[in-house]
Amino acid sequence: MHRQASELQAAYLGEVRGENFFLGLAEQLPEGASSMLLLARLERQTGLRMARLLQRHGLPLGDTAHAAAQGRQRAADWLGLDWPQTLERLEVLVEPYVQRYDSLANQGDDDDRDILDDLAEHEHALLEFTRLAREGQMNAAKATISRLLAAPA
């Protein structure tokens, strides 16, 4: 068994949760729908990379249906928040993942470095997106995400 098996699987399932969370928010927030769909695409792209890493090591993906449902439930829990409130809560939600994914990348095997570096980079981009969006710099916020989406999955 891979020494980081549980952390890798948790990170993958986190991407599945995140994608569904952002899809749910897109349905609830007309003002931020295009941004949330962009973030969902980034989570999906990152999740595909993580799935390949797990498969390369012969590790199971885990309960993706449950993770997807958790993401949708978290979005439902945020129902009623306006755009600024959503961005504020999103920043608080993302911050611990930045640290977690940085640690995972730093401790990862050399063979996994590219994917784990991408995982950490995408979380930094999500945090930067929220900060720029909260400052009203939506073009810069979206550009932060679009830059990562331009890379092949």
C-alpha cells in the first residue's frame, strides 16, 4: 500500500466534493454562476489528475457518489447567502486545504510530484480567486483559474 494512500484518496474525494459544491452554488447564485462553473471545471480537472494518480498506484477511488452528495449538501447549506457572503465563507473554507495540499505535495514521492504540485497550485488559485473576487477584481479572479484550466488535464 502506498504510504500516502489515505491522504491521496481524501484529496481526490475532496475534488469530487468541490466540483459538486460549486455546481450547486452555480444553481443558487445567479450573480456568481459563471464563476462557480469555472471553479467546478477546475475541481473536475484536478480530480481527473488525482484519479489517474490513484489508479497508477492501484488505489481505490473511494465512494465518489457519497462525496458528490456531500458537495451538493454543503451548497444547499449555503442557500440564502449572497455573493459577498459566499466569497467570505469560501475563503475560510479553502484556507486549510491550501496548507493540507502543500504538505501533501512536499511529502509526496518524486513520481507523483507533478500531480501533487498541480493539486497544491489549484488550491492556491482558489484562494487567490476568492480574495480577488472579494476585492471586486472579477476579471483577475477568473484569469487566475482560467490559466490553470488551459493546462491539459
